[in-house]
Amino acid sequence: MTAPRLSIGLPVYNGENYVAEALDNLLAQTFTDFELIISDNASGDGTQEICEKYAARDDRIRYVRQPRNIGAAPNHNFVVRAARGEFFKWAAHDDLFAPELLARCVQALDEHPEAVLAHTYMAIVDERGEVIENYDYGLATDSPDAAVRFRSLMFTEGGDDFYGVIRTSVMRRIAPHDSYHNAGRKLVGELALHGTFVQVPEVMFFRREHPGRGDNLGSVQKVCANLDPRREGQSKARLFAEYLAGYVTAIRRAPLSSSERRRCYAVIAEWLGGKPLRKVGLLS
């Protein structure tokens, strides 16, 4: 089969409440040259039945059911490995997408060959899909300076570029999604070391906030165990240390000059100087 331009990976676990709405949004996109890979993490609710019905109706959908719950992070990595497209996007089963989102992001990457990721502005929606907050994107991820991009991601809160449209070739050059503290932010930070991001200045991505969302599970340990059950019982100190080590490794592996690398290491030192462990709640 001819490879599509875009691969969408949708990892899901017990998503019957929202997955049909997310699938409707994705299948209604004006950009149609994509494959949609659903990886069901051994859901125990009606997720399988819903997804199989959609897959039977649209041959762009590949539905895979994991034989056991492998954790959210390995499930995210599974859909990356299965991707065939030039571009890749993760889609959460509980988020919503305006019809032009994919078209505008692919267009942005076509117009900016130096960029590794394109995303749109976002809003937060509630359980009913109603907007409760608009997010003002303030990160300097469009800077031509890798250290400036990296510093912005280390020091500026917010942003959800994890769900942007990414060049698949770059996705496969960086480390897979991990399961330590704030692993998603590290992944985005590593992408920023490889190139600039483009933000389409229209609100087209709608992140749904609800109690069951993975990052609303409470403690650092619970969030990380959800990402990978093998994290169960690991200390905050270890989960934080691996987060920092992930950044150090990312800087060492990235295509940077010696000067850029030193400046990025200096950003980590600066960040640590203002973030004592007790302050960020990782030591009790």
C-alpha cells in the first residue's frame, strides 16, 4: 500500500466515554491523506467495540488491541513504530480537533522545511466539550537558536506541543517516550533541540480536562505508574533524577555545535539553581 503523508497514533485505555467523539473529529478533517493507528491498551470497557465499528467503516483505520496493559508510554511508542507516514501525530482519545487542524499543520511544515513540529493554538474544554479557558502560547520554540528554544521549554509553563504534527524522521532520531516524571515535556524539549516549531495562530486543538486524564491522577508516583506499571513503588527522587538525565542525554545526542551544547547544559544548571527539590515537591 502507498504510504500516507501523515500517521496519527491514538493510544487508548478505557476510553469509551470520549473516543467516538475524538474519532469523529479526526475522520472529519479536511486533510485526508492519513492513516489512523489505534492501539487499545487491553481496555475493559466498551472501547474495543467502538473502535472496531469505526475501523470497519473506514479503511484508513488500523485497530490493534494489546494483549495486556503495557502502560501509556509503551503504548504511545507502539503507534510511533507502526507509523508509515512522512509526518506523525499523537492524538488523545479525549481531545477534540477543528476540521482544518491537520491541513494547516501539514501546510506549515511544507512551508517551513527547517521546522520539526507544527501545532495550532489550543483551548481547554470541560467534560461536555465546552471551552473553559483559552491558552496564550508564550514559548520561544520558533527561535533559530536551539539554546533559546530549550530554555523556553525549561522555564515557561504550558504548551501542548506533544500533540503537534511532527516529522517522523525526527521522531525516530530522538529517545522514545519514557515514564519518569514529566517525560512528555522532556520529549518535546528533545524535539526542540533538533529544530524549530511552527505555531498556527488559530485555536484548533481542544484539550479536555476531566478527572480521568492521565496527568490528573495525583502523585508523581501514580502518574508515572500509569505511564508504565513497572514504575510502581519507585521514589520521587529516582523519577526526577531520570528526568534530568533524560535532558542531559538529549543534549549529548542532538545535532548541536559545541557552543550550543554548552549553552544548553548551562540552561539545566540555571534551572536547577532555581528549582530546589523540595520546592518542586519531589522530596518529602
